[in-house]
Amino acid sequence: MTATDFRPAPTELAAPDYIARARAVAEVIEAEANRIEEAATITRPVFEALSDAGLFWMLIPEQYGGGGSDIVTAFKVIQEISRADGSTGWAFMANICSAAVAAGFMNTDGGYEMFGGQDKAITAGMVVPTGKAVRVDGGYRVNSRYQFASGSAHASWIGAGFVVVDDNGDPVLVDGEPQCRIAFLPREEVEFLGNWNVMGMVGTGSYDYQVKDRFVPDKFTMETFATVPTQAEPVYQLGLLGIGVGGHAPVALGLAQRALQEIAGIVDNKIRPGYDGPVGDSELFRLDFMRHEAQFRAAEAYVYQVFGDAEESAAQGIAISDEQRARMRQAATWVQEVAGEVVTFAHRWAGSATVRNPSALGRCVRDAAVATQHALVDRMTLVEAAPAILPGYRNR
């Protein structure tokens, strides 16, 4: 018998506890929240905390050295970061969801170059096709201006969505439809224009930017509405909408959770005319609180149920159904309404506590007012989801 016979059997490394890491990072975020709003972007200590915890790359495929996380875990991390500060949660969501889209649907040559090395890409930018680009040999030449690059101040690669046009600027049609693509460029090839002065989500750093006549190789582009991922993890079967739009849902959950947390503390010793004691002891407040807390819990459970069910179907080799995709859109939009109602409830009971800055609840109020206005969670998405959900009730 040789010495090598006594070696212990190899053991697998434990999967990272990303939720525990997020809670630790949240402490840094809360300490920096006021400075984040002043700077209109996340501060260096917060960036380093998110980076050191590996949270930016938790949805990147394992073959690129990423976390290979499931969508529910990723969304719970976004919720915790958003609970600590809505702006940071929104910017972080934009970073990790756009990176997941790039890594999951871009060809592997580009994916390895962006995410496979030691300095993995952090992405941001407007990926919907609002720009234009001309097809040239080996890639595209992009020349457009963009808005709302959330999380771009600390991003290393910037996305630019475009419609392919000819030399006259007219869309190039394939089977009667315009070609829509997303390009990713190193940040040094992008000119940032600032122009971020808003009422809420102030710290997201959602700057305007432009891409001036830049060549982007094919390997760093992808179809905007791609349906076939280039990576095997089930999470990518959720598609661009499931990942990119779905990421707005846990931001809303985080805002609602923080609003409930703040108001529970504010009214504990708050005295107002007409109340026998602290406002928090009144039956009227407790009734209102319990109704809104139930709304929050119901929305939280529904979001994680529908996204978890869809990913589980993919993991079992079952195609995600039209109804499941519709429910993901439904949940992502409905939770915005719930968050808006919960935050408004907390604001009304807080009295002057949200008026003076700085105020965590005041930030929730302003952030929720902006978050609910995003075009991808417009109420029309509920109308579009209805045809896949209604028949299930009619046919029972």
C-alpha cells in the first residue's frame, strides 16, 4: 500500500452563500446611502464591497468562472441590496442582468473575452434598439446617442442597442422585419454626457452617453430578441425579457420591505393629535400596516414562485410555456403597483419624517415614484400577458 492510498476523497467546494454576502454588503450600503445620493452614483466603498463579494458575476456561467446562480437567488440578492438603498439596488440590477444577457446569449468567443478572464466585465447601458448601426465587414459601425445607462459609472463594458440600417439610414429588413442587435463596447470607446438630475433613483448614475462611429466586432454583438441561449444553464431559458425585465421585480420588493421597516420604527414613539398614545399603538395604524404587509408578502411569494417555477421547468428539460412567460411579465409589473401602494402607505403615516433630508423613507418614496414609470413595467404589459393566462380560467 502506498501513501497515495491514504489521500482523502476529493470534496466539492461549497456553493457561495450569495444572500449572506448581500446582507454583509448591505451594511456598507446603508452607511454610504447619503453619499450615494450626493454623488448620483454608488460610492467606491460600495463598489468594492459588491465586487469583493463576487455579486456582480453571480449570474455569469460557471464555464466563464462566474457564479452560475439560479434566478431566485439572484433576485433575493437584488432585493436585499435594494432594501439597503433603492438606487444601489437598481444600478446593481442593471449590471448583473445585462451581464447575464450578454454572457448567456453572446457567442462564446465574445463571452470568454468579456467574462472569462480575471478582470470580468461589469456591464451597463441601453440595450433596447434605440440606436442605429451599419453592417460592415466583420461587425457593425455604431453611431448613436443613448439615455439611462444605469450603473455605468463603475461599468467596464457598455451596451448599445441598435437597428441595422443601410447607408441612407433606412432599416435593413429581413422577412419584412428590421434587424435589431445589441453591441457591447469597452467603456473607453463611449463618451459619457452626464445629464442625470432627477427626483428619484438619484444614485443610479443613469447617464446619457454616445457612441461615435465605433466599429464593434461580431463577437461582441447579439440579437436583441434572441430566443436560443449559447449557454447551458437553465436560467438563460428565461430569455432576455425574463432576466432583464424580471430584475425590476426584486428592486420593487426591496423598496416595499424598507418602507415597512422604516415606518414600523417611526411610529413606535410618534405622537400626533387625536391619538391616545404612540401612533404605532393605534388600531387604525395596525390595521393599515397588516393589510399592506400582507400585500408585500403576497407579491414577494408570487414573484419567486413564478420565476422559480419557470427555471425549474427549464432545468427538467421542459420548454417554458407561454403562460409561464406571461406570469413572469405579470409579476414584474404587478409588484411595482404593490410597492407603490406600500411606500405611499408608509409615507402617509410618517408625517414629517420623510420631509427632511436625509431620510431613508424619503428616498423610498422618491425611488418608488421613478421605478414605477419604467416603460418595461407599464400596465400595458398586463394587457399583453392576459391572452396566455385567461384561457386557463375559461377552460376549467
